[in-house]
Amino acid sequence: MARPGRGLGLRPQLSDEVAARIRELIMTGRVRPGEFLRLERLALDFGISVTPVREALQSLRSEGFVLLEPRRGFVVAPLGRQDVQDLFWAQAAIAAELAARAAARIAEPALRGLAGHQRALEDALAAGRPGAAEEHNHGFHREVNLAAGSPKLAWTLGSLARYVPRGRYGRLPDWPALAVRDHRLIMASLRAADAGEAGERMRAHIVRAGELMVAGMERQGWWREA
């Protein structure tokens, strides 16, 4: 199994951080479906005790990332092409509804916040800083979701988005152009208070992002035929 990198410090949310790191290992292909995740090895690699690793794996089991095989331990769950497509379909449906609700109530400060994130995203892309661009992409979508005034629906969307670790979009070759173009269209719909158009543009944006993600995973050999 690929080593996860630097150790983690001792913090109250340690098991959550461990879960995020293991989730990233899975979704970047560094550990693959069917591969066992050994508690002691992960604890050693992370520089922590076994307890938060066990808690993290139990959490990931409830999310469907790993399975627990009796007397054998935790194993990375299967993740098919259709699974990924379904996840993005669900994200697109919820994100579209949030965008439509945001269009009906978004205020000028939030619109300025969106514009600021978009400028920073484009500047980061121009400077060759995909990590910073992705952070502002996250900020852009968070601003839309907050403007919708539907925290439970936004939380549901966030739980689905966990399948895509930070930094993943920035490694997709066609993502920068997609983010720049689609975000501008979404902002125009929000500024015009056109709920229907904002929802459809957000839906199309997430679906296209999903298509890029599937293509990227295919290039990595996720579903290579035997």
C-alpha cells in the first residue's frame, strides 16, 4: 500500500482527519478496491495510535468506502464507473436545487463574494497554482450553497462531495476551462435572479465535472479490462 505521507498531529478531530486522508488514498487510486487497510500499518504511517485509525475506518465503512470482512479486517470497497456517475448525478440534482433557491434570495454581498472567488480562481489558474484555484472553486460553490438558506440540503451535498478529495479537480486537464466558463454563466443567472436558469446551469456544470472525473479515472486504469 502506498505510504500516506507526513504524520498527523494530535487534535480533537483526529479520526475525521484520518478518514479524509484514507478517503484521498482511495479516490486517487493509491489504494485500490479489494486492497486491505491494515490498522497498524496506517497508524505507523500516520504517526498516531491505532484507535483513531479504527474510528476513521468505521466512519468510512458507514460511508461505503470500505467493507469489514470478518476475521480479515477492512478492505477498500468496489467502486464502479456507474457508482461514480451516480454520485455526480445526485450531486448535480442537489446542487441545481440549491442554486435555484440561491437565485431567489441571494444578496449583493454574496454576489460580490462569488465574483471575488472567481477572480481569485482565474488568477490562480493563470499563475499555474491549481491547488489555490481549487480552494477558490470550493469557496465559490460554498457561497452559492450558503445563499440558498437550506443548511440540511447543503450538508447532504457536502457528504456526497467527500468522494472527490481536495486537489483532484486541479489534476484534470480540462477542468480549468470548465470552471471558468460555467462559473461565469452561473453568476450571470444568479445576478439576474433567474432560478430556473441558475439551477440548470449548475446541474450541467456538475454533470460535466463528473464526466471529466470518470475520464480521469479511466486514464488511471480504474476499470481496466482483465
